[in-house]
Amino acid sequence: MKGGEKELRDLELANRLLDSFSRIALVINTPRLDYSARLGRILEAILEYLGVEQGSLMVLERQKHLVVRAASRPELIGHEQTIDDERSVAAWVARQQEPLFIKDISKDKRFDKMGRNSYRRNSLLSMPILHKGKVLGVINVTDKIGERDLLKTDITRLFDFSSVILSLLVQENLQQDLRRQQRILRERNRELRHQETLRGELSRMLIHDLKGPLSEVVANLDILSYTVSEENREFLDSAQMGCDRAVRMVSNLVSIGKIEDGKLIPIKEVVEPGPMLAECLSAIKGMARIKEVELILEVEADLPRIALDRILILRVLQNLLTNALGYCPDNTTIRFGCRRVVGKKRLEFYVQDQGPGIQPAKYSTIFEKYARISDKQDALVGTGLGLYFCRLAVEIHRGRIGLASEPGKGSRFYFTLPL
């Protein structure tokens, strides 16, 4: 071949290669085509460029299976073989991670007579598609058009397309991983919702079953309080304290569930803060006596009346007081009361103890569900629902709850309500 003819031929091949790459890029970036259609169009462009009639694109799936995902013969699509298959050319290429040129398949033991008869020409090329040292697939081509059969040098021309195919395979793998992760998340979310439903039903059943026995215990303890001797009074007080705690926990669970479901609307009445705080004091003084803790009620003079759900707010105050009793040492003082918020139409209720205080790291979570101030075990320390209930009850009154504490110097829990 003369120099000018060779240059023209090289220029023609370069133009054909650029045209093939342009067609393949357009296919890859066409959203309406699915993965299989894209592979089919890419294979068509490769076969046309190489000037061959038959070819296939095999993709490695499930780690060890080469699956035909595009082929010039449609009946081959979906056919698969393992990479351990000793009689498979594509499997050999995948294992060795090297291209393979077979000059004459009639002399290759991996092709039986029936297999040889399915090809018009004798030579075959097979090229691995590699990514970071791993095989993602294999390209196979055969049956060269024209007088000349495939040559070993055609491997270089086939190699030009492996990186283009690689981009599509990597993209598909990433999308499959994304779809798999989305599927796993959906399944986990369904399971979590199912578990949450079961927990809710179990809680409702337990609450319902506890109400009756607790009511009977409360009534019987109240009857005993009129006849018990002074030497047994301490035991009765302890029993009543434990029963009150159980009743409060059940009430908290009921209210929390209703508030979370948006089914609890405060039943407001106009009350005077002083008498309401005194009522709270009478309900909690038995517990304070057992721990030898002094309760000091502080009510600012001339406080205005306020509209609130008296039962809910009483339980908020009782929870805060019980919480303080659970953590403060014996023979200490708890101050609680109410005052105006300077410059605002709000009242502030507070409980100040002389306990160990709270670490600043716990401030942001102390009012969350099941949060606990410390790992201390105490008859008055609950499951972490008390403060969560307080937050919910205050918030449905359009109020705010908070705390101020210093480790070793006690804690001050407070909440404000609008007038």
C-alpha cells in the first residue's frame, strides 16, 4: 500500500472511530433508553466499526456469572455461564483478564462441531472490560465481513471501545447499588413502622390492664391510712408513694400517646397559681418526708389568674418535684413556686433543688423521650418519660420549658405559660 493510500485509510478509520464514539455517547446520554437498549445500540456501533456480523456483550453478575445482555443473535440474550467454565472462551478471558484471539475456531477444542457451524468465518476476538483490576464484562466478535478474516491486530481496535462500555457498566452498577439501598431503606422503614405500631398497641393494652388494679390498690391504701398504727405508718407511706409513682407513669403514657397523635386538647380553666401550687405540695409532701427533704413554696404576691388545664399542669409540677426528690440528697431543700416574667405577659413556674446538677452535654436531650439525667437508680427515678411528658404538656399550652444547672450545685427546672 502506497504512503498516500495508507494515510487516506488511516484518516477514514479515525473518522469512523470518532463517528462511532459520537453515536455511543448519544446512546449513553439518552434517558428514554433503558440499560438493555443502550447495550444493544452500543454493540451495533462496535460491530459496524469493526466490520463484523456477529458479536455479544456479556456482563459479570452475581460475582461469577457472565450473562449475555446484548447480541447480534437475539436468541443468545439472557444466556449465562460461570467464569469457572473451562470450555468457555469468555470465561477464560474473564479469569485471565486478557484479550484472546483465536485464528481458527475449527481447531479449538472449546468449539464442538455444532458450535463451529454457527459461524461463517474461522477467527474470533474476545476482550475483557476491566475496572480497577476487576472484570465487569466481556466483548466477543466474529464473522468479519469481506474477504479478510479477523486478525490479532484487531484487538487494538476492539480495545478502543472497552472504556466507553465501561462507563455505562459502572453507571449501571452505581444505579443498581442505589436502587438496592433504597429498597433496603424502604423495607427497614416498613419494619420500623410495623414495630412502632406493635409497640403502640402493646402500650395501650398494658395501660388498659394496669388501670383497674392500680385503682383498687389506691382505694385500699386510702382505707388503710385511717386505721394503720403509727409504727406502721412509714410502710404505708412507702406503699402509697410507689403506687402514686405507678399511677403517674401510666397517666404519662396515656397523655404522651394522645399528645403525639394530636388527640389531646387542653381543657382550660382560669385558676389562681398560689392555690394550685399548694395543692401540688399536699400531694408530694409524703414523699419528701420519707427522704427528709424540706419543700419550700414561694409564690410572688399579687399574681394574676391564668387559664390552663389544671390537671395537666399539676402533673407537670408533680413530675418536676418527684424528679428533684429522686436526685437530691437527704436533708436538703427544694424550692418551688411561681413568679411573673419581667417585661412579658407570662408566668414562670420553677423547681430548684440542691442535687448533683446536670452536665451541659445533656441539656439538649434531657426533655427527649426516654432520656435520663443520670444512671442513678432510685425509687423515685422513672423511665425517662416524665420530663418528656412535661415538655409536651407545656408546649400544647404554647409554653416553653427549660433548665439551668451547674454540676455540684443543683438544678433549676422551669416553664413559662402565656397569660
